[in-house]
Amino acid sequence: MKEWMNILSLTKPVIQAPMAGGLVTPRLAAAVSREGALGSLASGYLSPQVLEKQIAEMQALTSRSFQVNVFVPESRETPDEKALEKWKTSIPLAEQAPPMTTEEQDWEDFYEKIKLIIKYKVKACSFTFGMPPAATVRELKDNGCFLIGTATSIEEAVALEERGMDMIALQGSEAGGHRGTFLPAKGESSLGLIAFIPQAADAVNVPVIAAGGIFDRRGVQAAEILGAQGVQVGTAFLMCAESEASRIYKRELLAAQGTDTRLTSLFSGKPARGIVNEWMKQKQSEEADTLPYPLQNTLTKPMRQNAAAQQDSGHISLWAGQSAGGLHAATDVKTLLDQLC
Amino acid sequence: MKEWMNILSLTKPVIQAPMAGGLVTPRLAAAVSREGALGSLASGYLSPQVLEKQIAEMQALTSRSFQVNVFVPESRETPDEKALEKWKTSIPLAEQAPPMTTEEQDWEDFYEKIKLIIKYKVKACSFTFGMPPAATVRELKDNGCFLIGTATSIEEAVALEERGMDMIALQGSEAGGHRGTFLPAKGESSLGLIAFIPQAADAVNVPVIAAGGIFDRRGVQAAEILGAQGVQVGTAFLMCAESEASRIYKRELLAAQGTDTRLTSLFSGKPARGIVNEWMKQKQSEEADTLPYPLQNTLTKPMRQNAAAQQDSGHISLWAGQSAGGLHAATDVKTLLDQLC
């Protein structure tokens, strides 16, 4: 039994990826935790009020460990004025976009969420898009919370260890959804796990977890041989009955090959891996012009919401990892976890 | 013992990647074959005359199996006239570029090379950048040659099996050098091996080999658990005393992290993974304008040759896989193979 599994009373070295944007609710996360893996609430786009409700709901559903994932707020970049005007007119329904949050509001929410994690004695907390402040790390640790950072490079893994993380999730290039990159790289921060895991395991002393492209037992065992103490799985959980992924989303996942995905900033302003759809094809040549995160994300929100309501898979973000081609049927949490290990 | 290893009388399930461009000579390939792995001659940029000399030299050095890799000729794309004028003036020494070969000449050379492979009873032949004609496949097989194709997607793996390949090398996104992609993909043909191997192993009946990002025992074992019957290793062999990589190239490899590499078309007109250097940084914004392969390659040749002579690592192609960060010392073929398995 690995120490981190002991600390969190897990029987399976599997973390359900905290996929933000309404895909994960306590129903899915609790089903995962009940099977002895680590369920995750994704607080990234939630208000502290909604997160509090989800934590309470989660604790009513299971007494097992779970984690809350928190986005580390980022500095706002000033958009190019010409690009802003162009996107305002070329993104459908952009005029209905809500006001964008400020960095100050993001930090207020961040600290509110940390308070809730402490108040409700949540066993583990993970971070994406950066490093939490040192004082936050100390406060959470003083309250017995297990901390997980997200790295997309060796440099980020080393920095997260120095900041006090208890474990580091290595986000391989295979992973679906947003890249968690927060430090600049000379080349590209998208290492395939077969190269990333052993290099990271050699570079840090805390345990590392492999995230990206894993959909069955072979991936889990390979990750462990490479030096990981467990895996984080996202896309495969979207195919579970307990997930909130829509019918059209599940249909696209089922039909997809791993090569049907690519990184795009067209939905949010930040690179994320998803199945190529109409919006990505139509605007591919304007990829380099996208507005900085979260501005592009805010402007595309009405388009995405409207498409979801219309069951139009061409204008919602179909985040998916390169595991997509390995998913051949609808499933449920217990069956999937039994297939993983 | 795996059947393909039996056929080729190997004791190690390792192929030395056929890295074209003068990096591999019979000295390196023979050292690999003598240790029971599969040495490879890289005929891509060689004339049939030079290849014949290398095969003879190889057979004088070892009686063990080796392979010859052949590029499948590609149709020439017409360059954009404006882009052509721009690059002719902005690539240093472009005016000294040799005439570009025609597709017809490439095919003549291709068939000459196939004749040599048959004449010298070379045990194995691998192909990059496409599928050999069906008649060539039959001729080689009638002469007892073992055929290996290179795939960057499930679709390519399936097509190569249908064309009659005995084995398929899966080129993961981690791999250094040129992408072997020859069929269009909806997204990107750059699957990480942890996702690619199991999906490909399920899709074809012939054995698959994993190429990209592997530098020690952990990668070899992981690849096998994922469903590969062996591995192909490139970058790590460049650090061997027996390789022809220059002193400056080896120095850059030793200093590199895996995230110091990225895909670029700036050297050849075709995407290839290398360590980011001066030329790649300087022309990054013009990446989308590069001339089609092999025109860009021909025009940058004098610049690359001159830089090599001047020991200027900023203007040569520093092809490297994401394994680069795992290479910590100069080595030799025997030591490296002992570390791999």
C-alpha cells in the first residue's frame, strides 16, 4: 500500500480528474470515492456558494475521502484592441456575454474556497494553473489537508515540490481539457507521459501521478512502471452513467479516434485538447489571434450555452484526451474502475 | 522469445532508429547489431551508390541482422511564389542551394535502393513517409525481407498492415526528428505512446514497436505492458561514442530538458521535433509560411552545412526526442543497450 493511498484511505491508485465546467457533480465524484478511488469536485468555474453546496452534498453521499480542485488565479493580460473588436463581432452571441471577473474577484473566491475546504475538513485539495501562495499551503497543511499540484514540465514539478505539495499530478500531452502550464518553457510544455514520468520521478522526492491518455489496465500498469504512484483519469469517466456529459458529448467521444483531438485556444484563450468540431475548423486560421484567457472564454460562453441547449456539438467544447479512441461503450463508475485496476 | 526477434535472430527487442542526415553510419549500426539489437542504416538522404558502400561496409563489420530504412517518395507541392521569394532572400546562403531532386528521380533512387536490399539479402527494410507500392512489398517478401512500416495514427497502422507490413513502428508524439505522417487526420497525428500503443495493438494483428521518448528500462517495460513487442530508440543512441553526432550536437542534447524541444517545419518544410535554437526562435512567427518539403530542406542545406563547419549550434537541426532530458552522460552502444533491457 502506497503512503498517499493510506493517508487518503484509498484502495485504488486512481484519481477522477477534476473536470471543470459542469461535467463533474457530487453524483460522479461520490460514486468514485465509494469504490475506493479519489473522487474530485471541480471548483474552477463554481462560486464559493455552489462549491459549499457540492461539498455538503458530497459528504451526505459518502464518508470516503475526496478532493476539491481549485484554479490558481492568473494575472489578466491586456487584449489587442483590433483582435477584441474582431472577436466581438465574429463570435456568435458574444454581445450577450456576462461581465468578465477581475483578478481581485478571482482571489477573493479562491480564499473563500480554501476556507470551505478547511471548514468541511476536505481530505485533499489540488491546484491547477499555478502554485498557491505559501501561506495558503501552510494553512491547509496545518489543517491536515493533502495537497496536489499540477505540472506540465520538470521545472513546474520541481517548483511545486518546493512550494510544499505532497504529490504532483503530471499532465501529459495526451490529456484532455486545459493545459495547466504556468511556467514558460523553451520549447513546448507537452511531454508525452512515457518521457515525462521517469524524468519527473527522478527530479522530485514526492510521489507523482500520471494524467493523460489512460483508459484501461495497460495504461495504469505502464504509468506505475515508469515511476508514477497512481493515475488520474478524466475522459473515460465522461462515458460513465454518473457523469453530467451530455448525450451529444458522449456520442462524439464514442465516435472519436485519438487523432481526432487537438489543442485549441479558440474556446477559452488558453490551450486545451478537444475533439475537432465545427468551431475549431472554421476558426483554425485565427488560432494565433485568440484573446487572452479568460476573455475569450467569457465571450464564447453564450455561444456554448446556446449550442448545448440546441444539442449542436459543433459549438461546444468537446474536451477529450487521446484516450478517446480507446472508449468503445457507455459504462459506469464501478465497471470502469474494475477495468483500470 | 518473440517471433519477430526469432526471424531476425535478435536477443534484445530494440531497434536503433534510422536517423537520416549523416547521424548513423555502419559503425553505429554494426555496434548495435553485434549486441543483439537491430542496427539500422538510414538511406533517406543517401544516393544508391553511397547506400551500396554502407551495406558492404556493414556486412564486413557484422554478420548479424540489420535493416535499411527507405523514404517513400512524395508528390511535390507547388510553393507559394511570394513565400519562395521571401525565403530565398531570408535563408542565409540559400543562393548556394543545390538543385532540388524531382519526384521521378526520387522514385528511381527508391527502386535502386530496393534492388540493393534484395541483392545484398538485407534482412529487414523499413519505410518512412508513406506506403511502398504493392509490387515492391511482394518483391521484397518473395526475397525473404522483413518489412516494417511507420505509423503516426491508428488509420496509418491499419493501412500499413493492409499493404503487407510484417510489423509497424508507432511513432509517438515524443519522438525526435521528422513526423512520418502520410494520411490526413481530423486533429493532430501526434499521439503520446501511452494512448497510442494500446489503441494500435488492438487495431492491428501484426506486432507493433514503440518509438519516441524512451531512454531507459522503464520506458521499454512500459511499452511492452502497453502492447508493444519492442522499442525503437533514436536520441539516446546519438549520445553514444559510435554515433556521428557532432560535439556541439551532443553538448546541446546533454544540456536539454524534454520541454526544450518542439515541432518545427523551418528546417525542412515538414514537421520535425528538435531542440529550440536560434533559427527556430528567429523564424518562429513565419512557421506557417514554410515552403513545402523538400524545397525548404534544399534551401536551408548550405546554411546548415556552413553552421556545422563553424560549430554553430544555432543554425543546424538539433533533432531530439522528449527523452533528451533523461540523457545525463556520454555513453556507448553496449552500455546503453544494457540500460535499456
